[in-house]
Amino acid sequence: MTEYFTTSENRRIAYHKTEGTGPGVVFCGGYKSDMDGTKALALEDWAKHYGRAFLRFDYSGHGQSDGTFEDGAIGDWYEDARDIILALTEGPQVIVGSSMGGWISLLLAREHPEKLAGLVTIAAAPDFTEDSFWAGFTPEQKREMEEVGHIDLPSDYGEPYRVTRRLVNEGRNRLVMRSPLPLPFPTRFLQGTADTSVSLDTATRLLAHADGPDMRLTLVKGADHSFSTPECLTLVEAAIAEVSA
């Protein structure tokens, strides 16, 4: 049954929590995705099988949570994740961050390292509002964004993405690839070579930039951005078990 949590910024967040042993596992989803996706549900089943605590949730403006997607920004979604994790989990957690959730999880690692027992990212997209969206805009698109307040980008997943001026501007306050990024716990980065949303260069730059005693990048030939095949899900589960050990 879906439950609801109100954050310190008074945003009402939908979540599912499974009781179990620690370290608990928390799934942070991607941009415009929700907690009922293939990966979130598969990991919940895995956690139940092994008696592990598990938490999945929708950022504000996503899924069953309150709010409008176009009104949100990286900082809002980071605050949603931070507040619900601090309030509803006990002790350090294994954070699993998919795509934008990878960026959110790196923000959590920077601001609250004591809450991480380990980190697993799947096609992590740190700083994408700056390095992918803004850097990829034409001068005309940049001018349109400044004048209109948004532009619409085509998407592989249905209706276009509306990228707002606030999303880009606020994202500049949340960048993690411009300053030291210590990850003092076991960390596994997973990346598919056929990912058209997050480049291999992004994955290797993150590995080079972050600093930690136990950090590995696994490349899966032919895997796409969803990283949701049975083989990919098995790799995610194995990575969680590794960083938990």
C-alpha cells in the first residue's frame, strides 16, 4: 500500500517501505520516472527474498507524489530524497541511484556520508542539466529558454521533455563534478555501452573524478539506458550484495 510523507519543504511524497534487516536499500529513480518501474520493483522483490529493509519513493512532481513535474528542480528532488531517507530509515543505507538518481545519490553522499553503507549507481547522470542539456543547446534554444522560460526536447520515452530555465539555473547550485567528491564507502558504478542517454565518457569521468577506497565501474556491452534485462538486474543485485558485505 502506498504511504505518504511530508518533507520539511511541505511536499507530499509517495513511498513504499519494506521492513527488514540492515543495511537497508533505498532506490532513487531517474528523471521523470517513478517508483513502480522495473528496477524498483525487482529490487523490492530481491530485498523481500533476503529479508532486507527497502524503500522506494516518488520525487515531488513524479508518479503518485504531489506537485507538477515542470515546477521541480534537482535541489527539490534531492531534498525529497534526503528528508525521506533521514526520517524513515535507521542507520547507514545502501543507496541505489538510477540515471538522475545517481546524481541525487552523489549529493546525498556529499552532504550525508554517514547515511551511506554503500553506493550503487546505474547509468549515473551527474550534472546533466549543465553538461547535457545546457551544453547541447543551440544559441537559438538558449535564447528561447531565457525569453520563454522553457524549451521542449524530444524524448525516447514518449512525450517531449520540457526543460525549464529554473531546472538549469538551480542545477548549477547542485553540481558534483566540479569539486572534490569523496565516496568513503564501497561504490559500484554500472553502465551499458548502448546507452544513448548517458555516455560512456560520463561514466569514466565520474570514476576518475570521485575519490574512494573501494570503487569500481562495470561496463555491460549492449545494455541500454533502462538497464532492466534479467542479466542487468542480476548485476545490480550482485553489486548491492557486494557493497553490503
